[in-house]
Amino acid sequence: MFGKKLNWESFFLEVLGSLLVAVSIYNFAAAAEFPMTGFSGIALILYRLFRIPLGLSNVLLNIPVVILCFRMLGKGFFLRSVRCMVISSLLMDYVAPLLPVFTGNRMLAAICTGVLGGVGYALIYMQNSSTGGADFLIMALKAKKPYLPLGNITFLFAVSVIGVTWLIFGDTEGVIYGLIINYLAGAVINKTMYGRNAGKMTMIITKDGKKISDGIEDCCHRGSTIIPVMGGYRQEKKYAVLCVCNNKQMFEITQQVKRLDPESFMIIWESNEVHGDGFKALTIGEK
């Protein structure tokens, strides 16, 4: 489907992500009349004004953007996105209506919309795909500015559509909920996508760098880097041992270092992203 060889695992995650997005929009956001981001937000405006089906609006709005962004994002990303766009639109119009619509507290609806939508979009983005529309524009910006967090870009795109919704419907409370939803979605996208590559980094100052390095290898099978350093007070020759690992392994390393060299000095940092041997690289918006 839209490719020479279908990766079934990736396809399943695209369908799951599309279902979560469809449920977040139809079963929570539309029922509570929340303003949403991107083309989903525009589709919601058209749904509230003219009762045009959400999936149909999403497809029609995508046509000019697809033409504009095809060259920049490449054939592979384009085909995957079209596949995902069709799947999400069908799920939104034919599957989501079969599920219960939440009509309770608006704050609970906002939280569910942001979390479900954030996880759904993250699963789709992690397959190097998108649901089209504003996603094409977001991915194009991500391709041009790869250092920008994807969740942050998504949140910035939300502001313009939410503003238009406020101008049309004058629902100030809805705008506040919309900002909450998109902030939650952006945070969940970042956490879901980059959380698996997150970890901790430690620098251990010790007199016996090799002993500490071997101890790290023994306890959690992680490599390390030994750098000769000099103490500033006594001018003693020491070693800085650098190591990057996950949270569980950092606890094991801490215990091992305390046992091997109680006089060592240890600094631990949070690491949002780690690339290299032992960590899976994330490909987003690349051809």
C-alpha cells in the first residue's frame, strides 16, 4: 500500500496512531467544541459551521499543501503521509462515530484530547510519516530547522488556528482549553518521541580511571571515555570518566563507583537525546 514493500510493524503503529488522533478529535474535541491545531482545527471549524465531515474536510484541505511540500519532503515521506492521511480520515468518519462520545467535564475532555492526540501523532511521526496538512508544513520546517523540538513547532502552529477559532466563535473559555490541549499534546509528543533516547550522563573524577571504567563495563555493559585531568587545589593527576546510559543503569553505576572508589567525585546530568551505539536514532521528516 503506497510502497514497494510494506513494513507491517510501522503500518500497525500508523493505524494505532491514526485511531488515537481520530478518537481525540471526534470523541473528545468535537463534542466539547474545543479549538484544535492545524488542519484538524480548520476541519473542526467547518464541522461546527456547516457540518462538513471531519475526514472529508481534512482530505480537501490537504491537496494544495501536498503539492507545495512534495519536493521538499521527498517521495517516500509523501507516500507514507498520504497513506496515513487516508487511514486517519476514514477512521475519523467511520470508526470514531461508533465509539462513545465523551460529554462530561470539559477539563477532563481537554486532558484526554491532549494526551491521546499527542501519543497518536508521536506514533505517526516516529514512523517518519504524518497525517498531512499542517504536518507537512511542520515537517518542512523541521527539515529546514532540525534542531527545533517537534512538539514546540506543533504548539506554535496551533496558536494561529486557535486565534481564528476565537475570532469566529468568541469562545474565550474554549481558547484557554485549546491552549491547554495543544501544550499537553506538544509535551506528550516530545516525551514519547525523544523519551526512549533520553538518559543520563555522568562524569566521575577519580585517581584510577581504568578501574572505574572496567567497573562500569562489568555492572551494566556500558562503554566509557577516560580523560586525563588535574585537580585545581593540589594539582594532582586524576581522570575524568564519562559515561552515558539509561536511568536504571545510572543507579547501578552509582553503586559500583561508590564501592570501587568512595573518594571519587561524581556529577550526573539529564540527557534529552543520545545518538550512537546502544541508542536508536530517530528519523523524522527525512527522505
